[in-house]
Amino acid sequence: MAASLPLDPSKDAGGCPTTEDWTELLIETLRRPVQVSYGTSRTVPVRAQEKGQPPVFCVRLHRSFSEAPMDVCEALARWLLVGRRARKACTLLDDWIDQRMQREPVPPHSAPTLHPDGTTYDLGTLAQEVLAQCFEGHFGEGRPIPELTWGRRARSRSRHSLRLGSFDPLTHVIRLHPVLDQAEVPRWFVCFVLAHELLHAKWPPKRGSGRRWIHHGAQFRAEEAAHPDFERAHEWEKLQLPGLIRSARQGTTFRAKRSRRLRDLIGRKGGR
Ligand SMILES: [Zn+2]
């Protein structure tokens, strides 16, 4: 049988690939039973897994693949066939997916509930200070300030690490770990973590060479290093992290460790 690869060009004139077109294309390329369906996941726009007995290769594509041009269709087929070794196809596919996902509206149900007012620290108040101190003129018209919230007080299971803050570019929300909302965590440290996450909003992740995501790029690092509390914040984190992890795991009150070096550093800066 003559391969109908790529999709029948006659369908390209205004025609969009249906799931049947995709199935046909992928069976031709992969030479195995395939079933294609459309979905709405922005975070996993392509999901492929073998299911059932006899096995069928089930491919779920974001619905925007119904508007994919022919070269993208071919690139996807090639990627499913040989994986990341298909470098050119991967680049083409990644770029197209990035572009398309940016156009997709964020579904309303993903809007998180916000709790900026903690028991010790109100993130709104702290953010005002941080913005005035480090982000003068950056946020405003067309560049909204991210929403702020404390994370949920679920017990952490990790023994070795703790994510103190995060910025979600999709929902535009900065979330701080509730372990920081305690009296023995200095106010300036919480402000520093907030500044770090606000820098993520200012310098969103971008793809570097080798298609890896760069979260802390050169500009990000330079601005963070220029923060007046950069040094003592890193020193404080290094010293207190085991205690913070314990507090997050056990749900107990955090007690800060004392250290002369830190006291000297903080002393120079002046208290909290
Ligand atoms: Zn970061």
C-alpha cells in the first residue's frame, strides 16, 4: 500500500487532522495498532502509552493538534517513533507546542484559593516592601503583580529538601511554604524568598540550548546577587534548613539555631 504519509495534502487546504487522520498517520509510521483521542491537558499536551491486550498504543493529544500543520504532524509521528533522537523533529514540535499552549486560556477551575494572610506574616504587606525595595517600576500596566498565598499546611514527607517558595507562570501565583510563617523565621528572610519568587515572575523560565529549561538565568542570578540580603539569606538557609525540614515534617514549632557567623552577618544588617 502506498504510504499516505504525510497526511493527505488535499486535506491541508482548510482541512484539519481529525483523530482518524492522526490514527492513520501514526499506524503508517509506527506500524502498530494505534488509537488517537483529543484532550485538553495543557501540562501534558501529548501522552502516549500502551494499553490493553492485545496492546494498543493510545495517544492522547491536546485538542490544538487538530489544527497542526503538516510538518508538525510529521514531527510528532517521528518523535513517537524514535524519541529524543529525532532532534530536529523535537525542536519543531516543542516550539509549536509552546506557541500553541500560550494561546490556550487557563481553565477557570485551576484558579487557586489564596491565603496571603498568615498567622505571623501577611504576604501582602511584605510584598509591598519587597516591590518598593527591589522591583521599582517593573510591575504595573500589562505586567501584573503575581497573586500571593501561603501553601497548605500539609505535612512534608521529604527528609532532605524543602521547597520554600514557588511561582506558577500559568496561574501567576507565588506560593510560600507555611513553615516560613513562624515567629523564629526572620521577617527579612521571608522577604528574601518573596523577592526570589518575584524574580521568577520578572524573568520567566526559558529554553536554553539543548532544549533544557533555564529557571535561574544570568539576569535572574545577577539581580538576586544584588539583593541586600543575598549573603545572609543564603547563610541563614544553610544553617536552618534541617530545622525547617523537621518542622515541616513533624508539624512542630521551628526553633532557629544560633550561630556566631550568622549573628555577625545579621548584626551588621540590623536585626529583623
Ligand atoms: Zn528559583
